[in-house]
Amino acid sequence: MRGRDVLALTILGLIGILLGGLALWFILNYLPLILAIILAVIVAFVVVVAVAAFVGFFTAAVGALYYSLTKKPRIAGRPIKMENVEELDKERGTFRREEDSGK
């Protein structure tokens, strides 16, 4: 190993130690602030989800009440009988009655 390589490794080690010490100092000084910000974000997210669920529940309840009061009953058509069933004529793209098909 040459002297230049040893010097480069020594400088790299000193830079690593300096950056590690700086990071440790930053964490020790600002950790309560960082934790408070993270906790505030989590609490805000929980509150937003709870409010959205609350509003969604009451919106669904009011919508169901409105639907039940305004929905008019539909009169069903007459039942389909087998003699009224039509089948698709694939060549013409039209419907034909079963008795017309000669079955």
C-alpha cells in the first residue's frame, strides 16, 4: 500500500467520524422535535380518518333515508311465458319466435 492510499483512507475515516459525530449531535439535540412532528402527523392522520368515517356514516344514513322516502314502487311487467320467448336469429341479427323456427 502506498503512502497516498494510506493518507486517502485516513482522510476518509476522519470524514466518516466527523459526519457520524455531527449526525449524533443532531439526533440528540433535535430528537424530541422530530418525534413530536412524527407523532403530530400520526394523530392528524387518525383524526382525518375518524372524521371521514363519521361523515361517511351519516351521509350513507341520510342517503338511505332519502332513498326510502322518495323511491317509488315499480310495477312489474307481466311474467314471461315459454310461448313468448324469442331467440336470436344469428344470421339476420333479429329475433324470431320459437314456433316460427319449426321446433
